[in-house]
Amino acid sequence: MSQEPIKFAYWVPNVSGGLVVSKIEQRTSWDIDYNRELARIAEKAGFEYALSQIRFTAGYGAEYQHESVAISHALLASTEKLRVIAAILPGPWHPAVLAKQISTISHLTGGRIAVNIVSGWFRSEFTAIGEPWLEHDERYRRSEEFIEVLKGIWTQDDFSYRGDFYRFHNYSLKPKPLQQPRPEIFQGGSSRAARDMASRAADWYFTNGNSVEGIKAQVDDLRAKAAANDHKVKVGVNAFIVARDTEEEARAVLAEILAKADPEAVRAFGHEVRQAGAASPEGEGNWAKSTFEDLVQYNDGFKTNLIGTPQQIAERIVALKAVGVDLILSGFLHFQEEVAYFGEKVLPLVRELEAKRAAEKSAA
């Protein structure tokens, strides 16, 4: 178990429709004023990161979307400590353009910008904007080249690169980002190709929600591969958090979310993402085995089971930390008030449990 305190991030609701495919009331808005205030609340509550979403087309209740890099900059400008991770799709973005965008934002915001390289799951989105849709493992190969290029541009002058997807000839970016050696690079996915790539290239690996046992299997595989590559990578896990004063209240909220799920939208989303998950050669990618109920939350967030009282949730978070999780990527039903509640009621308990475990380990 890491000696570092576990970190917390939240999904930026820069896409309309909230974080569940349900007709339940979600007191969450995609507009900029709501998101600026949410960023300030999260910073005060003790969240270290926010992750902006990237979508190019409407679907599954996500009618409107703010672009990820632009809104990330807006949230950074509204906060003082919070770090914001901008989600990026190789294909629509060229790495030279992104490298320059992020370097500029780094200088404007004291080096608090990071990137999450999303290899792509939404085939219809790519075809709608005229971008080629690559096979599963080819998408990850392109993403790995994208990351190699970003690292090169951000740390070298006269950078040259000759890959299958990107070519550079004596390119120098100035100014380079403030972060040393460069901005953090996050990457998602649950397939073998995703873990293999993270074990070589990423600073952080995001995976969909899962049980403690399921997460442990992924972490063990990832860390063994990373060690063989003389590389270190941290792990973030998606979780939809329902924290209430009693377990009965929390379970009732989950039951209502599922009872009011939009069946047509969930099935359409499920068709799209299962195609992406099953397309991995081993058939184990994101969503490959997700049930209807799992898919009501976009990234299997119910599976992580952070649903209950503050004490129950804190104990489950520390159990995840014990199997190698470094960060909880959080979604909520009503973001502003629930992020504040989490910071007041749950996070202090997590820190108490971490301190207790550390003391027990020292005494052993």
C-alpha cells in the first residue's frame, strides 16, 4: 500500500445529462458558471484533480458539450490549487497542436494542467466528423505514439520522430511547460492493450469501476509489466459515489437511479461501448462484461460500491488503496452539494483510517 495519501478527482460535468443515463433529477449543470463554482467547492473540499470530458457529438442524453481543453483552462483560472486534466482524442487532435495548447495553459495557470489520452470508444463519433476508425489495438498504438511525441516535444529541442502515425523533423516548442520534467499524462482503458501501453508510457492509468478483487487483478498485472519495463505508473479507479447519512438512504438513491434509467439510451450506449470493449483481442476491454445496470453509469461506477454511509465509503476507499489504487475518480448525482458533503463527511474519515493503518504498520 502506498504511503502517500490517496488522491481524489471528480468528473467535470462539461457534458449535459449528468453522469447517469437516467431520468432521475440531477441537480448538475454543464454550464460554465455551475462548473466554476463546482471547481471552487471541490478545491475547498480537498479534491486534487478534476477531469474534463471529451465528446464531439450528441448522444445518450449528452446533448451539449463544452470542449475539454478550453473548459479546463476556465476552471484553472477560477481556482488556485486544483489541477485539471483535459481529455484528448488522438485523431481529432494533432500532438503538436495539443503540446502547444497545454504549454500555454501551463504558463497561464502555474503548471496545473494535465492530459488524459483517450484512445476512443465511440465509433459513430469518429465517423460523424470524418476521422478514420482504427481497430482496437491500433488505437492504442496510435495513442502510445501520441504520448511519445508529447514527451519529446515537451522535453527536447530539435525533436525528430518517425512513427507509423506521426512524423517530426527538428521541431522545437518554446516556451515549454512549467512542470518538470513535463505535464502529467493520464490514460484510460481496461483491456490488455491499455495496460500494456500504460506499463510503458503513462504516468497514470484510469480503469473503469470494479470490485476490489477485480481492481487488484488489474493493478497486479499492470505493476508487474511496468516493473519489467523499468517504469512506474499510478492507478485511478472510477466510482460513482452516493454518500448519505444512512445506508438505507444511499441504497434508495441507487434504486431510484436504476428504476428511472432511460432504457433506450442505455441500450444504445451499451451497443456502442460493448462493441468497443469486445473488440479487444481478448474480449476484456472496457464494458465487455457490463450489465444493463452497470451501463446506467457511463464508466461502471456502481461496481466500485462507494455507496452508503461516510464510514462505509471511507473503509472501502482504504481497501482499494490497499490493493494499489492511488486515486478515486468520482462521479455524483448532484455535484456541488455532494462534493461538499464528501469533503466534510467522508474525506476526513479516509485520512483517519490511513493514519491508523500507517501507525499499525509502523508498530508491527
